[in-house]
Amino acid sequence: MDGAPAACDAGATSRLKCRTNPASNRRCASRRVRSEIALLVEGDFTLPSGASVETLIPSEVRPPAPWWQVIAVGRNPRLTLIRLVVLVALTLWTFRYGLVPVRVSGISMVPAFRDGERRWISPALTRVQGLQRGDVVAIQTSGRHTLYLKRILGLPGERVRIERGVVRINGEPLSEPYLAPGPAAWTWPTNGTDRVIGPSEFFVVGDNRSMAQDAHYFGLADRNRILGKVVR
């Protein structure tokens, strides 16, 4: 007889705590809903395929997620996973097609680009805008680890030659205000005749023509070897 009132008092105290303590309201409601669902499951009620007691509890009465889960994966792990996958995909796309970092090595593009500078190549922008005369591009020689930065001077279908340091396109001298001052007695081709640029080729040369001609990489570059143009 003495034990019954004590049990009733404990239950009343628990219910009073649920009513008076806002922090425990959701826990109390969640326990109540679990009990009601459990009774249904024990009776004739059948859970839908793939459902569980937890999934049937309304979100507004579910207990809050543990603090460690909120820090690790947020309040909604599925949404966090989707965001993570999207972020990784965007990062991989950006550094493969959007912006590719490169470091200038050498003096063939002085004064526009100096040795040791860091620049960005944009393959995506190149696909959208195309290649034009005057663009500085990165040319692949053996994969992405070795690239040459050169300026496009001749376009597909044009006739080009270098005569005593002057680049001629279809017989007309090309204005190049970006060149460094200095001697540039280059001749190309060596027989002095025009070279016709192929339908998928570009004529590329570095800006530093004060270098010895045989120490400078230049000439015709196939479009497939051009990674993209330099963006500043």
C-alpha cells in the first residue's frame, strides 16, 4: 500500500517536469509518440515498407540531434552529404577546366610575364570565347606538368613569316607594342617564304625577341595542344 502512492507521485512529478521545463517538452512528446506507435505496432497496425518507428515520429516532436552530430554533419546528414558531393564536384571542375594555376619559368615572355610569377589558365573561358590574335596561351608538350606560355600571332588559314625580326601576316607587318626593346634579327622560315597556317593550327611566339632564335620555342601549335588562355 505504501508503494503505490510513491509510484503515482513519481509519474506526476515526471508529467509536471514535462509541462514546466521547456527544454524537455520535445523529449516528453517524443516518448509519448513512440509509446503510441509501439502500441499500434503490437496490435493490427502494419508499418509501411521501409519505415520505422523513428520515421513515423513528426519532426517537430523529435528530440534535438546531439551536439557532436550537429558539428560533424549538421542537423540534416543527408542534406550535408549532398552539399559535400556538390562542393567536391565543383572544386574538381574548377581546377581542371575553370582555373588552372601555373608558375612562369623562364624569360621568353618578358616583359609581360616574368620568371617566378603565378598565373591562371582558363580552359573553360577559352572554349566560350575562342582563341584570338594577341591571346597568351599555355601549350602542352608532355602533359599538364610542362607548359609553354606563348602569344598567338597567326590564325588558321593565314600566311606568316618573320623577316629581320618583323612578323608579317599575309605580307603585312604586325604591330606588337608589347615587345621588349632590343635586337631581334629573326628570320623564319629560313628560306624567306610565307608559311601557310593549317586549319587547326596557330602561330605562337614569345614576347622576348632579344633572346637567340635557336633558344626560343615558337612556331605552329596544334589546337589540341593549347590548354587555354591566360587570365589575369
